[in-house]
Amino acid sequence: MNKHLSITIIFIMYTLGALAQDTIKKWNYSIGVNLTEVPVINSLGADTTFQNALSIAPEFSIRNHSGLGIIYSPAFIIGGSNPGIYMHKITAGFEQYDKSAFDIVADYSHFFLTGNSSIPATPIFNEIVLGSTYKKSIIRPTLYADIGFGTDKTSPSSSTAYDVAIAAGVGHSFEWEAGNATINATPSLLLNGGTNEYFSFLRVSKYISHSKKFNKVVGNSHSRNNRRNGNNQPGNTKGGSQQFSINYLELNLESSLEWGSFSLRPAGSLFFPVSKGLSMDGYWELTLTYEF
């Protein structure tokens, strides 16, 4: 863990801890773990391919009843040529899911990458996510926008790197009571698109962040030529202007099982291509949380 990350974590935890002591009934603490897959590099001679490896990410969070909160999550890969920690992620922002009309998300995240050689390189170290779901109709419209940015140090002038992703569609929520447990399932159908210039860990474009097929999506013709020539740093070379395109029709399912202080949240998507050159893809994740 580098010096800047250590100072950031200590400052945030101290500040929020002090606030929580003053208004202990207004704050919730939770610990958990997120399981999913991330692409890792598999090199054999001059050939570079990608495979999925299990990612385990503990999560530590504190959130005010108003929706303001912060999450710290170190992430580890189980597999690849260099198993171990590959990222520290800190997210701060506003998330509100208990109002009758809208679910609202407005988060900023910073990715402290450790330089693990198994993970594809990326210049995207910052993320802003804005999203909302309207809940007062049977078919619930939803819209999420994701902006990632950083510095492309491979370019001569260390230019600004950015990517944009958007998902928009409709869904419906089903809920059941089973004894002391509450079960929820929310299927949704979304159009998902973006600029997709770089590999990144953006939340909206999970067909990149959680798929070994990401190299078929990332970058323009210039960066694809680099990959065919054996460059294992996909998405780090810009070969022209970025263009937004609709890439997939996404069939998503988010579900939860809540029992007392515990919650289990499986989620996943199937991505059906609407652009040429892409193939069907998917991702999954499972989150277990305990709230104090």
C-alpha cells in the first residue's frame, strides 16, 4: 500500500469515525465481500490471450441514513501469473434506495492499482457514476451514466484519458417475505453503450471490467493492431478520436436475500451484441454483507 493511499484511508476513517461517535444512531457500519471475475493476462511466447480469474474484494463501509457514505475495498485475484492484490478502491458519495419515488446514486471512486502484472493496464483511475430508477410505475425506467478519467502516460504529452458509458432501460421489482427473510428479484432490459477506448473497472461497462472478451470491445483499429502485434497493454494507445456507440442489449438480474443483519446479493447480466464484431458475453457477481 503506497503512502498516499495510507494517508487517505486514515484521514477518511478518522473523520467519519468522529462524526459517527457524535451521531451514532444516524450511521450504519457494514463489512462484506464481493466475488466476481476479472480478466487476467495469459502470455505464451509472443502470443497474448486473456482468461477470467476469480476476484475477491472485502468491503468496509460507513453510511449515514441520508445516503452519504464511503466504502474501502481491497481486491485480490485468485489465479493468473501473479495471484494477489491488484487494486485498492475508495468510493465516496450518495446512495439512496429507501424512498418511494426514486433510487438515486451519485458516487466518486478512485482506483489505487498496485501494478499487478496479471491485470491489463489502464490509465483510468477515477470514476463518477450518476444514476436513478423511477419506482412509481410497474415498469421502472432506469438511467445510469459512468465517466472514467485519468492520465495516459504512454502518449508523448501525457494526455488526459477518459471513457463514458451509459445504460438505459426498464425493469420490474418482485419481492417476497419468507419467515424473517425478505427476497427481492429485479430483472431489467437495458441498452448499453460507451466510448470503450480503454480497459477499466467502470461499473456500467461490465462487459469490459469482468470479461476476458474485453479486448474485442476496447479501443479503435490502431489499438487492435497493437494487440495483434503482441502488445499486452490493451487500451493504452490512442489511435484516433473516440466515438460513442451502442454495443449491447443487456439482460440484467439483480436479487437479494435479507435476513436480520445479513444480506446476500447475486447479480449478473447477459450481453447481446447490437454492433458488428462483438459476440454474446456475460458477467456475474455475488456480495455478502453484514450490517452492524
